[in-house]
Amino acid sequence: MDFVRLLFFLFSVIASIVHESSGSPVINPSKVKQISWKPRAFVYEGFLTEEECNHLISLAKSELKRSVVADSESGKGKLSEVRTSSGMFIPKDKDPIVSGIEEKIATWTFLPKDNGESIQVLHYEEGQKYEPHYDYFLDKVNIVRGGHRIATVLMYLSDVGKGGETVFPKAEESSHLRSVVSDDDLSECAKKGIAVKPHRGDALLFFNLHPDATPDTDSLHRGCPVIEGEKWSATKWIHVDSFDRIISIGSCTDKHDNCERWAALGECTKNPEYMVGTPDVPGYCKKACRQC
């Protein structure tokens, strides 16, 4: 186990002890399996309870609409055969069960609740799928609110008879990592990379950005077609900054409490896209960088 993985494990242990005494969600590191290091991806077995899975499905059933994808130029949602599922968003803190799931995600990922989008529940019928794609943005519109999506938590709300796997076609194979599922149980689609088979209650966490906040192209992933049965899942996308705080376009203010400190460390020149911004996308620390 290298130093980074050891730290991840120790932080999880500390978090479980602290949250157990405070009454907050308890995370059990022994239930987490690392499936890839390029990209960084982990599966938590039994992350959601039966009650939580049923509740999310129940909330979603009457609100489902055809899923869309973000246009690479405008950033607006559009219908596409790339993604053929149906879905809907559940508002944050809609009820105690949803709030509990949100808190559990924040505890496991060590990322603030404010940085996350609302949970999106998805339903895939036989033949439906999501072609290979990235969860970080390729347009300038969507990163204005919260920046790039740094991480994705994909929760499986149902078992799938056959198919429906999540596969990373560019993931780097590693002999020391434990296999999540044997090839005999996978569809042909899922055999083209490192794959996770949907199991009710399990959750997949993967990072879309490198630790230096640059996009990780190895995070390319695909939702394989459902061959038998149906697939229910819930996705939580988490951004590098608060998704709840609305940024005023063109304003010359600091959008983060650490802007002055970062500016003093030279980040205005080292990381100008984030700190200062561009003509199309304002930076988070324009005031600290003396751009007013």
C-alpha cells in the first residue's frame, strides 16, 4: 500500500470513529474496494440500505423524463442517442432520508455537501445505455457554477439480470487490485475495460480530475446496455467549489474565503484560469488578484 492509499485508509478510519461518536453517518473502510488507480475509482459495498434504495426509486417514478447530454459548445442539455435512459433530480434535503444520503456521501468522499449537485435518479430499460463520456465539462458555461465536477458517486438502486455495467475503457490494469467481478459475469461491452456490475445498494466513487485539478482522460466511462431486466441508479456529481452559491457574471469579487491566501502564494500567475478567469468565464479571486 503506497503513501497516498495509506492516508486515504487512515482518514476513513478516523472519520468512522468521529462520526460514530457524533451520531453522523458511519463509514466502514473494510467495505470499500479500490478497482483502479488510473482513474482513481472505488466501490463501497452496501453503501445504501434497502429502504434508501426503495425511497429514491419511489420519489423518481412519477417524475421521469428522457435524459439529456450537455452540448460541448453551448453547455445546454440536448437529447441524444448517446444517452437513452430516463431520469429526474431530487432536490437536496427533500426529506430526512435524502438528507441522510447526502450526508453519507459527504462523509465518504470528504467533499462538502454544498459542492454537490442534486441527486439524479436514472432508469434504464432493456437496450438502453450511456455511450462513453466524461463527467468533467468540455464547455465554458457549466464550469461557471462550482467549477469542474471533481468526483462522481454512482449508487446502484437495483440488481440487473444482465448488462448495465459501468466500464472504464481507458483504465490501467493493475495486478495487485482485487477483482470486483469475474469476466464470466460480464457482458461483452463490460469486458472492454475495468467494469463494475450493478448490485443493489453498492456505490461507485471515481474522480474526474487529477489531484492537480486537471481533467483525467482515463476517467472516460460508459453505461453498458441493459440486456435483461432493468437498471435503477442514482448519481451525485460533486464540484471543486460550492454548487449552491450562485456566481455573478462580470462581478469583481472574491468567491472563496482563501482567495487572499492563494494570491499571496502566487496562484494569480500560477493558476490564472481559476483565479482571474477569462473574458467568457469570470475567475473566483479577481479582487485578490487586483483585477478590479
